[in-house]
Amino acid sequence: MTTVTSPLAGNAIGLAAVPDPVFSGAMVGPGTAIDPVREPSEAVAPVDGVVVSLHPHAFVVVDDEGHGVLTHLGIDTVQLNGEGFELLVSKGDNVTRGQAIVRWNPAAVEEAGKSAICPVVALEATAGSLGGLVEKGDVKTGDRLFDWQ
């Protein structure tokens, strides 16, 4: 079992509340979403593993069991072309849970006309494989979001 923890602080809102049908419809996979605190911060690894995909606005960490967790920083933020995001690791790096991956400012994302909401998705998982899903309430960086069986 893999415990997936929150890559950032904010308010858990669940995937259904994400203003993007690909995420809200769980087409990418099941999980939850965080409405982040509006201050400059670092998004951190939600699991121990290898960074297999890394963009300024999104990253995927795959753990030893092959579980890939996508953290997407905001919605439609790919359109910002990396502006306002700073990569702190490289693709292929081994990272530990809680290690900073990307520095960003959710308030600046909103000022650019994008949603700052951050989906945290279990890639290639079934909804039934996730337990204890947190879909409401305040979360701190590192708080448990769900367990992946």
C-alpha cells in the first residue's frame, strides 16, 4: 500500500470540484484536489520515488510499487509557458516524500487568469483502489490525502 500525502497546503475540495472536465471526470485517474493557500510556496513530492515527468506546471513521481502520482499545479497553467514556476529537481531524480519539486505562487497564477486548484491524481488506478480519500477540509503539506491499495 502507498500513502499519498499532500504536495501543498490548502483546502481539499475533491476532483469533482476541479474546473476542468478531464480532471473532474477522473479521466486521468482518481484522486483529490487542493485549493492552495495563496502565497509563494513549494510543491513537494507526495511519495518517495523517481520523477518520471517534470514540467513547470506538473510533475509525476512513481514509487517503488509502480504507483505514479500526478501533481498538477493549477488548471490550464501550461499556457503560462513556465512563467512563475521554478523547477527544483530534474527528471529522473530520486526524491523523498516532502522534498520540494517546484516553487510557485498560486496568487500569481490567478492574476494570470488561471485557476490555482491542484489535482493530485493516482495515475492508471481504479477508484476502488484508493482508500480514505480526503475531499474536504484544511490540509497541511505532508498530510495524508489517500491510501493506494
